[in-house]
Amino acid sequence: MNLSLLTHKDTLKNISKAASRIIHRSMKDDQKLISFQSVKGSLKAVAKNTCCFAEIYEDLPENSEGKGSFSISLEELKTLAKQNQDIFYFESDEEDINIYMPSDNIMMQRSLKRITPEDIPNIPAKLDWQSLDDNYFPELLLQAGEFAEEYSDITINKNTICFDGKNNKIVATDGKMMYIADMEISFTKKKTAVPLTKFLKTRELVTQAPVEAAYHKNKTEERVYLRFNNIIYSTEVLGSYPDYPKVIPNGDGLAWDIIEDAQMMLMQSIEDLPVNDKNYPIKLSFSKGKVKVEGKDNAFFVMKDKNISFSISLKVNSRIFSNIISMSFDTIRFFDEATPIVFDDEQTGRKALLMPLRG
């Protein structure tokens, strides 16, 4: 039997994980496909939806045979990945490409449907890639992901990440809260917003170094490309982005320099309060030297802190507020019930904004 390697088991796992973050449950079965393009010495696999795609590529031994283009369903791909085996070809015909995987001395045979190369998205040959900080950028991306849920409608400017090449910032928002961090950006010179997806919130995918970014525009579309080692992720650029600096309150407000011990105690007190659900509103009442945290059924917790030198009361979403506290901002600035709360980290330039709840 003349065997030729299709892909290694580790690459197969990456393909499965990336595809699971790209392909939505709501998609039709005939859309839940991963496309493979095999040429001599290399392989690329692509998963796509209506606005974005991920391409995983692998260099193979020079003697590996190229078998053309073919597809496999997401469920079948997951089944293959669970076997933790390299995949090999063993024969082909006009309609299908046959593969096998040795598992517990049992040959597992599968057939992959041939497709045309036109069914696979192409990445422009000439992209001006910008190298990003391999440690800093993925962490910024993952932190930004805490501040916005996966998009549901890419036609609106919610649930997005914006690469602001004009002000060298990365911004994430879901319309209720906002995350802002300093980052040198040269691949785009304007505010370039893209949808926040499950892919961009998956640590195993976005922490693969090196990390690079590129921007491309033609007559029909405008896209951002992010390259994480052997994975290239691409998504459509959304329309105009709001003037987010205008949302940031002016002035110092009522500043609370919150140390790590106080952060931990505050998060624990919020977690211990009885609530109906994780988004239950809590009331924060500050007075000199202490803060009272009130939850459901008049349950409350009082925490003392000498760094509190002001008085104000307001309500916040318990889950979101606690998540932001967990990200170790140095200072929290309060203004009034109608103005965003500002969380600052002066050392790194990170900033988060959260609107208080009314009533």
C-alpha cells in the first residue's frame, strides 16, 4: 500500500479547534464543511462562515503527494481529531480521496469529497504584515474578549474589536462596556473595526507565536488578517466606528486607588452575595473608609479601605463589574449614575469603561 502523509495529529487538532470556533450551530449542514487543499509538500485547511475564515497550513515532507482539493464535515473532522493519529492517504479515484488512520491496530477508512479550488478562500499574495508583540497582543486580545460577547449581527457596531491605527489603540465594546489599551499599530492608519468572534477569544489559538497583522482592501471587500504561527484568521471590516474618545469622561472623578488585596476581597464579597443570576444588579455605596455592597434580599457586605475618601452610591451589573475588577486595574473613577465608571491602569495604558445601571 503506497501511503502519503496528509497531516500530522497536532495540526489536525488545531484544524478541529479553529473550525469549531468559526462554524456556527445555526449554519446549514452543507455549510459546516472544512476545505482542504493538498499540494506536494504542503497542506492548507480552511473553515469559513459569512464574514470570516481561518486557514491552517502545514509544511509536509517533499515526497508527500498532492491530492487536490476536498472537503469534510465538521463532525467527521472532530471524530478524526479525537483519534490522536496522523492521517495518511492510501488510494484515490475520480470522486473521492480515501484516507486511513492507524488506531489500536485497526485501519479507519474515510472518504473525502472532492471540491474545486474556487470553493476555498484565497489570501492575497502580497500583504504588508506587521509584527505584533507575541506576549502582549494575545493577552490584550483575550482581555478585550472579556468585554464583549460574540457578535450576532455584523451590520451593527456592537460586539467589536477596533484596531485604531490613528491613535495606536485597541478597543473592544459590546455597547454597554468598553476596553481600551495602548498598542502600536501600523498595518492600518485608521479605525478598523472587526466582529469579535469565538476564535479571537480562544487562548489555544491566539497565543501561538509569532503574531502578525495585515489589512487589505479591493473593489468588493475590506478585510483584516491576523496570523498566529501557522493559522491565518481573516474577517470583514465593519463600517464606520464611533468616536470612542468622546465617551471617556473628563477629569479624575472620585478616584479609588484599589490594591490587590482589596480587589480580591471585593470580588469574593460579590460572589458570596445571593443573586438571581450572574447579571444581577448590585448596589455599591461608598463613604469615607468603606464600601457597602448590597445584593438580593437586603444581603450586604461591608469592606473597609482607607483609600476610599468620597461618597457615592450606584448600581452595576455584578458579573461585569467583578470581571473588570479581576483584571487588576490600579484605579477606579466614579462620576455619577449617568457617566461611565472608568477603570485605569496607568502603567500599561489599559482602560475599561462600564455604564452604571439606572434606578
